[in-house]
Amino acid sequence: MSDTLTKLTYQAFQQGKSIFGLAHKNLGTQLRNLINPPLSELKTQPLSPELLLKFRQMLNEVIEADWQDAERGVYPESLLFDNSWEDFLLYYPLVWLDMPKTWERANRKRYQEFDASIATEGYPSYFLQNFHHQTDGYLSDMSANLYDLQVEILFNGAADPMRRRVLAPLKQGITASFPGKAPQQIRVLDVACGTARTLKFIRATLPQASLYGTDLSPAYLRKANQLLSEIPGELPQLVQANAEELPYRDHHFHGVTCVFLFHELPPQARQRVIEQCFRVIQPGGVFVICDSIQAIDFPELTPMMENFPTLFHEPYYKHYITDDLVERLQKVGFQNIATENHFMSKYWIAYKPQQGE
């Protein structure tokens, strides 16, 4: 009875987030058309009722998968309700206040605009973008404070359930490959950790493991440090680093995750990041990628995918949706590669061969 009640509560929680996200986007569109309409018509493809029905079905399926993983003990059920209400109350009004800037930036096609106080030297050019038309891209504290809320709205409340789909293959892969390893000796790296939402979920899944995170943005690392420091006894091990040059020795980690990074990288950078992840993973270790769905997975959703870079500034997305990441993983030596799809995300689970294989 208690499990049924918990599941119904979780479903209601997710349904509320979905309705909120849709209402926010509809109201935002109406206000934009009234206050700052697009200077030219956006060339997007209409979405059929059948496509919208498919979208809703996929959303329900990822929510069910999230519940199933919690019920079978991959992570605690409390994680299903993890939500920073303090951040929501503090920053949601700022999302609205920031919108006129994003509308103007989108209208004027100003895609590399940063406040004069932000140092942009030393970053790769592909990183210096106003992804999603965000103010200051990924390089300001305000951007870091708004990011998780904005992504939850974008995905109708399903961003966290999609992130949590990396947890089962990560935990299962480490357990299978390192059966005799003491839990406190396990090391896991989250590449491009952002605000550390994924690291927080990994902590609940592997409570004794040593967790590490890298990101290019000092602002997002400050937010990550704040989030992880709220966990009793947690010692965040965060480093500012380019994923193309990870600052760790060879064969250091038992597991590596990477969430929502590859669609924002040009092809050459994708390959170098995969090479670096292969280098730092121990033989037998598991690499789990979470990113956007691709055209090969759901051809019927191609119109939605093609609309995405038009509506949001995502300069590398069009190439990404046709990129063969399995081939890229195999090229550097990963084996036993499997893929999964959950809602609007795709997952690659790959293993570094044991020595002698």
C-alpha cells in the first residue's frame, strides 16, 4: 500500500512539473509575440497530433523507468522527489526577468555575447556561445543559478528522470567488473558536471565511492560546490578542466559519466573527449553517456529534432543527431557497447576491455 501511494505521489509530482513546464512555455511564447516578436519567421516544421501523442507516451515511459529503478533499489526513492524549492522560489522570477534579454539576443542573432566583466580568454571557441540564448552562456553565476530550472522547464519536468537513467548502468557496470573492490575504493568521474545534479544522484547511488567532477565553467563549479556541500560529509572533488584534456592519470576511474555534453561539441572535440575518457578509465571500467536522441532512433521525431537548433542556439546539434557515437567509441577501443533511449535522451554504455582481451 505504501509503495502504491509513493508511486501515485511521484506520478502526481511529475505531472505537476510537466503541466508547469508547458504553461511556462506557452505564456512565454505569448509574451514574446506581444512584446518582442521575431524579426523574421522561424522556419520550423509543424508537429502533428500523432507526434505530440508519441511525445507524451515517451514522457510517461521515462517516469515509469525512474520509478522502477528506485523500487528495485538502484537509488533511494527519496531521490524521485529531489527538488530545490529554495532555488525555485529564489530564481524563478529571475527566469522571467532575463527573458527580454534572451528574446533580443535571439532576434539579433547575437550568439557570442558576454558581459564585459567576464574573462573569455583561454576557452575553446565552441564553448564561447550563448547556448539556448542564455545570458553570458555558461560563464556567469546567474547562468549557473538559472540553468537547472530552465532545463527542467525545457523538458517538461523530465530532466532529472533522464539524468538518473545513467545510474543503473553505472552501478551495474562497476559491480560486475570490480566484484571484489571495496565500495570506498571506487572512483567515479562525471565529465562536464555542470551544477552537479548528476553527481548528487551518483552520490545517492554509490554512497561510499569517491566522486570527481570536471567542468570548463568556474561559475558552474561554484554552483556545483554549493550543491554538493549541502550533503552531510560530502567533500566535493571538482576541477576546472577541458574534457579534451582531463587532468587525471591513466586508468584512474572505475566509472565515468557524461551528461548532455556531446551535442554541444563539434565533431573533432567529441572524438577527443571520448579518447580522454578511455584513457582515464580502468580496464573493465564503464563509460555511460547521456545526450539527446538521434535521428536514427526515432525518424518520426526528426521534425522535432530539426526544430531544436532553430528555436535554441545549438550550433553543433544538427551534426550530432546523425553522428555515429558507437563508431567513435569503437575507434578508441571501447567494447560491449549498448544503447538505450528514454524520452528525449539517448544513452551509450561502453566498457574498456580488461587487460589481455
